[in-house]
Amino acid sequence: MKETILEKGAKIRNILIIVLALNWSVAILKLFFGYLIKSQSMVADGFHSFADGSSNVIGLFGIWLATRPKDEDHPYGHNKYETFTAICIAILLFLVCFNILHDSWGRFHSPVATQVDLNSFLVMIFTIVINIGVMNYEYNAGKRLNSDILVSDSLHTRADIFTSFSVIFALLATKLGFPVLDPIAAIVIALFFA
């Protein structure tokens, strides 16, 4: 028996709600510890995780539109809204890339003394593990459900993983006495996003 658009939409919506909760939990963790240790890169990464949650909210709105029934103006349904929403998520990723470049350039002019300790590395590793799980879960569900929103959002989460690795690199460089590598690493990651 073939699954209806409403059943598919409900499955996608449930996955997006789970991913939203995980993204914002990771964001809160990064922001809390980032402010605690005065790590500008960890705080920026926390805000980037909030952006991931924003793309989940966009995805929820897109699914709501895509699962509306056929009408006179849309005799084949509203499925194209899912693809349109996936494009909006890609635009959001581009804006995050621009923000990272802008913030990284600013770090060259006003560096911040970061208090790097074992906890800062543990927080970043823990959040990376969560994001890898989220990315795989969302990507596989997107392929299984043939959902553009889930696949594109999983790629957005993958970008967050690379950002988190750049934060670990920046923390390590700061600990070793090379704080200038923090903005350089962020610029490289932003160019990767682009």
C-alpha cells in the first residue's frame, strides 16, 4: 500500500522535531561553555547550531505547505514547496558562510583571550558525536522518504560538524600559543561551505 502525502509529511515532521530539539540542545551546550571559558569560536559555533535549528523550523513550515491537499490552483498538490524549502535551507547555509567569514575577519583585529581546558574539548567532542548521529539519522530518513528537506538539512548539519572541528583546532592552537590560527581555521571552513 502506497503511503499518502499526509503520512509522509507526518514522518518528516516528526524527524524534524527530533532534530530541532537536538540542534538546540547542542547550541545551548556550546553557548554555555563558550561563554564560561570566553571562547569566541565556541560561542559562534553555538549560534551556528541555533541556525541549524532555524533551518528545521523552515523545514517544518515547508512540510506543512507541501502536505496541503490539492486545490484548483495546485491540481497536482503542493509537493514543490518541499523543494522550495530545501532551497531556502541552502540560502541559509550561504548566509552562515558569509557570517563566518565576516566574524573571522573581525577576529584578526580584536582577538579574545580564551581559557582553554579539558572541558572545552570534551564539550566539542560530545556535540560532534551528537551532530554525526543527527546527520546520519536525518540523511538516511531523507533518502528513505525521498525528502529534499531532510537531505538538505542533513547537509547543513554536516557543515556544523566541520565548524565544530575548526573550533577544536582553534582551541588547540590557542592552548599551544597560536591564537591567530582561530580566525584562519574559520575562514577555511567558511570557504568550504561556499
